Amino acid sequence: MKLFVGLGNPGPKYAGNRHNIGFMAVDAIADGHGFGPWRSKFQGRLAEGTIGSEKVLLLKPETFMNLSGQSVGEAVRFYKLDSIDVTVFHDELDLPPGKLKLKLGGGHAGHNGLRSVHQHIGPHYARVRLGIGHPGHKDKVSPYVLSDFAKADQAWLDDMMRGISDGAPHLLTDDNAKFTNAVALRMSPNSGKPAVKGAQKAPQKTSEKPVEQPPDPPTPPSAGAPEDSRSKLQKLVDKFK
């Protein structure tokens, strides 16, 4: 049995926030693999299902981000799981928007949700780091992560979520390369093709207007050949002589 945890904040007010990309990831897995309905348990929302032959639990803590570990710890203890059976999906400021990386163990890098998970189950769990980019200054981080994704982000965000759902079976077998490849295929399905369908190289602009070509002149009679002044009747008569 595996436990996939998405980090975020509960309620419609936060649903579209950058900080909630972890919730979005487990929602995509639930939708893509036909999980059962979400129900309240372990101070969060829990859904159960199978991916391949493996039973998988999806958890969205509703304790707010800073206390996420309380919910995760309860689920781990109830099902007698080891921390290595847990994969956490979370937002990552240090990755550009649309980028994704996997990590096993290590520090929490100041992420309040991960800090709380560390406190309850230790650091030895897997993380799927979902890039949201950085606003450029630490004072802008809080309003940035608690703001909704821009409309311009929706295309790559939808593709990333579909890719995570496609690649979820590979997380169960620890095949990180196949998981990231599944996401990459969704993110860039037309790799090597023009970014815009039917795109062509733009013609070079010049300062001069194109010169309009005059019509071809009539072909003159062959030089030295006298003009035939015979009538049509005479030409016909001469033809049968």
C-alpha cells in the first residue's frame, strides 16, 4: 500500500492558488484512475483506489499547510506504513513554472508543509516537487503562492496534471525516469515540430516597395522574313497546287 499526499490549503478560497498545486496533483490521479469518492478522515480528505495491482491512498490534509504533518502522521500510523511508502506532492519555488523533479529524503528547504510532515513522520519520504517559479523577492513569496495561477499558466498546468496521472503507476515501482518521461510527453507532445501549427518563416522586410513588372511585349515577327500579304483564299488555293 502507498500513500500519495497532496499539500495545500482547504476551501474554495484557496483552490486555484499556486500553493495548492499538490492538491491538484492528487485530484488528477483520482480522476485519471477511477478512485472512490473523497471522504473525511485523518483531519483531511481521503480517497482509496488501485493503480495496477497496488492499493493507493490519496490524502489532502485539511489542517492548513503549516500543520499538514498532523494529518499525514495519523494516516501513516493507522495503516502502519513506513515513511518510504509516502510520496508528497508540493509546490516548489526554486523550479521554473512547469518543471518537475523527484527527491527522496533530505531537508524541507523552508517549506512549511514539508516542515510539518518532517515533524510527524521524519524526512525519509519521497517528494514530487512541482515548479511554480519565484516572484523575485522573499517579501513577495507569501502573496505570490497564495494567489491563483494566471490564465497563461493553465495550458501547461493542465498538461502537467495529465502527465502526473499518466505517470503515477511508475511512482509505485520507483521508476522515476518513466514517471518524468510520462509528464514530459504531456508537456511537449509536439517536440521537434513548429510551436504553431502551419508556422512558416516570415519573409524579410525591406524598405523598398516591390517593383511591378510590366506585361511581356508582343513577340515581333522574325527578322528578315517578309510579311505574307496573300488573302486567305489565295493561301488556300496555293496550298493545293
